[in-house]
Amino acid sequence: PAADAAGNIYVLDGNGTFDTTLNGSGFPSTGNFGNAFLKVSTAGGLTVADYFATFDTVSKSNADSDLGSGGSLVLPDLVDVNGLVRHLAVGAGKDAHMYVVDRDAMGKWNASTNASYQDITGAISGSVFSMPAYFNGRLYYGASGDRLKAFTIVNARVSSTAASISAGTFTSPGSTPGISASGSTN
């Protein structure tokens, strides 16, 4: 899990029941959040404060193509093309999509489309069983059976193609990148 400065925890939930009957606030009416990207508030106990679920979350759970195999990462505050500060988090799982969510409005569930901030397809070539890393405007992912890839982040948008790719491929379960630096150099 990842956490923000306000103490919220961000997790990718694995296979399970997702109740597509929503209450007036857009949350599953029975509180079942299987296969979702969750924002869990720690204020006064653990409660789901917001979430994002793919439009096809039920079929993805049934096919064991869930988000819960990977980890979530809270990105630093980023400024978009309109000068707005964005509070983003990113995660990926077995479906080889990178999901970028706005931590202030994650998108919830929509039956016909993914309502996340970004849904990046085709950028990574395998399931993710690890954490991404961030450093100096770049997001690093190492999916299973794929090369380690660096994606640039410009105007609060993650690029859909890698800016650099490792020479070698990482077999299952892929790689978990780590950053070691002195400030923003070396």
C-alpha cells in the first residue's frame, strides 16, 4: 500500500465480489469492492473514502485478471497543462493496464467506460506483480515477461510509450525497480 500526507492509504484490491448496485454516493450498496483501486481513510477507523473500478471489473475478477497483484504508488503533486495541481496515484495488475487515478476524485465505477484519470493500455506487456517507482519526472514499471520501462510524466500525464527500456527481459514475476540518488542527480 501507499499513503498520502493526510494519512489515506491506497491499495489495489484483488479478485472478489464487486457489487454493481450503487448507493446514492456511487459506492457499492453492500460495501463489496473486489478488484478495485481503493482510497482508505484512517480518520476514526478504516473506511473506503473513494475508489476506482474498471467498467468490466466483474468479468476481470472472474477471469483472474485483477488489479490486486500489483502495488499502488502515490505520485508527488504534479501541475497539468492548465496550471492545476493534480494529486495522482498509479497502479497496475494482471490486465497490463496502467491506471492513473486522481486522488481527489478517483472515478468510481461506470458500467460503460473506465472513469480513471488515465487508462494506459499497451505500454507494458505483462501482468504486474510488483511496485512501480518514481524519480525526477519518470515512472518505472517492470511487468512479468517484459523489460523494465521508464515513462515520462509531463503536464501531469504519464506517457503511453516508454522513454527508455532495459536491454534484458524479466521473467515472472517481473521486477520491482528501486531508486538510489543524491537529491535529483546521480
